[in-house]
Amino acid sequence: MNDIIREIEAKQIKEAPPEFNVGDTVRVFGKIKEGNRERVQVFEGTVLKKQNGGVRTTFTVRKNSNGIGVEKTWPLHSPNVEKVEVVRYGKVRRAKLTYLRERVGKRAKVKELVK
């Protein structure tokens, strides 16, 4: 049974997954289906966490929309995720930035990593 699952997962994995880390500001281009039409919607925010698990790798992005924090978890290897662009690199010292949920305004920002 495990061999069958591994075989299916091997077909679904992306060859070159996008390179980004926790704390980066990313722009996720996700496919949205509305009835019989399909369009691409952009979701831009800070990466709070990445959870690795091969094909099941997910990442959570948080943005502030009209004063309300919105989080969305995306599967990295999903066909619904068209591409992920890094807008700016963040300088963080943690693997998960859940503390940003309680912060508002300038305190909720992540310092930019200058390369």
C-alpha cells in the first residue's frame, strides 16, 4: 500500500519548488475556480511557518486586510499554487513566527535582510 502512495506522490511533486524562508514577504499566485471559469488570485503576506513533509509540505502566509489579520495555508506542491514570488527577504531568528498574530502596526513587521 505504501508503494502505491509513494508512486502517486512522486508524480505530483514539483521539480523546482520556490525558494523562500520563514519571515519572507511572498506573493502567492493561487488558482481559483468560480463555476466553470478559472482565474489567478494573488495573496501577498509574510510567511509565518513552513512545515516539511515531502509532497505534503505546507506554508502559512499572513496578511493584514482592512485592519483584520488573514492567514492562509498553502500546499507547496499543489497544482492550485501557480507560483510563489519573494517580494523581500526577512531577518528572523525563529522557525515559526506565531507571535506576529498578537502584534499590530509597526510591531508586526519583520526586519528586512540586506544581502
